[in-house]
Amino acid sequence: MPLTLADCIQLDAHEPGQPSWAQAGDCFDPGTPGTLYFDANSIGPMPRTALVKMQTVLQQGWAQARRRSWNELDWLEQPRKLGAAIAHLIGADMADVRVTDTTSVNQYKLLRYALHISAPRRVIVLERHVFPSNRYVAEGIARDHLAELRFIDDVSDLTAALAPGDVAVVALSHVDYRSSTRLNMAEANRCIQAAGAMNLWDLSHSAGAVAIALRDCHADLAVGCGYKYLCGGPGAPAFIYVHPRWADAAWPAIAGWMGHADTFAFEVDYRPGSGTDRFLVGTPPVLANAAFSAAADLWREVDPVALDQRHCSLTDTLIQLFDEQCAAWPLRLTSPRNHAQRGGHVALQFEGASALAQALVDKGVIVSSRKPDALRWGVHPLTTTHQQLWTAVQVLRQLLESGSWQDPRFASPMV
Ligand SMILES: Cc1ncc(COP(=O)(O)O)c(C=O)c1O
């Protein structure tokens, strides 16, 4: 029997695990009335308290206390507090996660760190079609003669890439930013570590959407965006994870005063801070951290297993609706059908993906596209409802039926 609107409403009413998904959703601003958001893979929804948090920092911190805020408020503590608040979502201990800098910068820091630890090995293995910034960062390191790059097309090439025994670190995306294919972290890490190399994971498209078990999967290093499913706000700082067995193993690649063992001693020489603290570099972005702290307050209460189940229910429903409502059109599911192999978004292949995405946005269904033909539906487990999925797929179906997505005004590409 095909799913009905009534089934979707029923699915929303059934809330195993978490106290109430509706209550969790109410903690976020609903956005523009009549708009349905499927772009958590790009910028997650805004917690309502973000406004007050920002206002407090501006008024009490900047306008009034000014320099004294560093002593009187918790500005310097935020990189640790935010890291601690999200640690359980990625299966890490609180002490092993910091929120700082961007994913690209953290990727640089950890690639260099891994090269240092693994010397004289100097090969970085990475996926050829990884998110471009991750590749650029590695290319820059190689250009400085600090490493050699070895590309793989697919994780199935890993064993061959590791065979020469010269690999320092393998950098993998947990979830592919186009197809949403999720790698088996435990299996990949076994293979990497058996070859004497380190692993570095980019969790940008899984953290805050699905359960991640860094510790249990023996992950060495990880990074990920704060502004996507984690709802840290536009341009929010990223997170960085270092397994405790490595945290004190070497100097950080960028030795800054915030990572010094005694920041305000202003010593002439650098001494790395203990553990993950050494990966902090400069002054924390206080305003951005204030916005992120609104989401952190919510994440502290979220059970990652329940979150994963909710995400599974939503994205399974979305796929079923695509199958049942849109079978007449050449939309092809490129994300895996099995939730355990899927990340935060659901991707469809469609020749006119860019135009169709813009037509959907025009109708208030906010999705994104990626070249050449991927249509991405970023589902946030805390705010998306099954009923919204139903409504959005009806809009998709109407656009396909009428052909109005082919209107010339949808022809120029959008970000
Ligand atoms: C998988 C992945 N890695 C890294 C980045 C870049 O992150 P940042 O802008 O924080 O450097 C993105 C941005 O979308 C991404 O999708």
C-alpha cells in the first residue's frame, strides 16, 4: 500500500526514544512561513535562543564589559564547552573534541600532524573526488614537499593503495557530499591500521544527522563542519577530534598562543598545551561561538541513537515517497537504500537537477543541487517532519507533471 498523508501524520505522532521530537523542533525558528527546509547539509536550522545568546555577547560582553569579558565571561572556554556538548554525537569523549577554525584548516592541521607522527612515511591517501577543499589542502602540503599524494577512486582500492607500506595517513569522507554514501568506518580503519597508517575522517555530512562511533571504530583523527546538521550558524567554527593516544604525540602543525600550555604567561618559546588543547590556535570567534552555544544547549540533551532512528525513519519515508509518487519521471536515487550506508541527505540524479532545484526553491521547498546532476535533500532529524516530506514530494510531483521547472528563469545556476 502506498504511503498516505495520514500515514505520515501517524509516523510523526509515534516518537520512540526521545521525549518529544515535536518539542525538539519547537526549539528552532521555523523560518519563512510556508517554506520547507531540506538544506541542513548546507546550513542547519537556527535554534531560537541563538538571538538572545548573540545579543548577550554583544550587549554585556562587547558594549559593556569589553576587555574584561575575557575574565568575566566564558569566551575562552567556548572551544572546549562546544566540543564537549557535541562529543557524544560523534562517539567521542568530551575531552577529545574542540570547536575551532574551519574544517579545511583543521584538515590541514591534522594531515600535517599525522605526517609528523608517521614519519618517515610520507604518503597521504585520499579519494580523488573528495570534497574539493580537502583535496586542495592535501595538494598544498604536497607542493611544499611535505608529502606525496596517492588517489583512490573508491574505498575498495584501499588495500592496494596501502600495500607499499609507505602510507602515513588515509583521509576519508565519512559521507560523500554528492551521493550521501556512508563508508563503513570500522572496516576501513581496520584495514588502514593493519597497514600501519593513521585514519582521518571528515564527518561534515554525518555529524548531527546519524550516529557516529569514533571511539568504538578506532578512529585516529576527525574533523567536521559546525554549520551543517550541528546548527552552529552560518560560517560556524568546525570541530576537531584527536584520539587521546595521539593527542600529546607531537607539536601541532600551527603552534598558536591559544594552544600554548600557558597562554597568558607569554613565554618566549612555544610549549604545546596538553591533549586536544594544542590544536587551538588563535583568539576564538566569540560571536560565532555564542550562536553555536544555542545549538550546544540542545545537543547536550539529545540521545544519538534516537536521533539516528528518527533520521532513518524520515529518510526511508522520503525515499518511499520518491518511489511511489515520482516513478513516472527519470529521477534516480543515488543514495544507498540502506540507512546504515547513508548520510544526512538523500540524493537523486536528474538531468535538469539545477533547474529543478531552483523551481522547488521558488515554491518554498529549499533543496540544493550539485554538478552535474545531483539533487540533494538534506533532512534534519530535529526539525523535519514526515508530514513535511509528504508536502514537499507533492510539490516535486506537480513541478514534474506540469514541466514548469523548465521555465528559462530557472536556467542559471545557484549556489
Ligand atoms: C565534506 C566537506 N568537507 C569540508 C567542507 C569545508 O568546510 P569549511 O568551509 O569549514 O572549511 C565542506 C563544506 O561544505 C564539506 O561539505
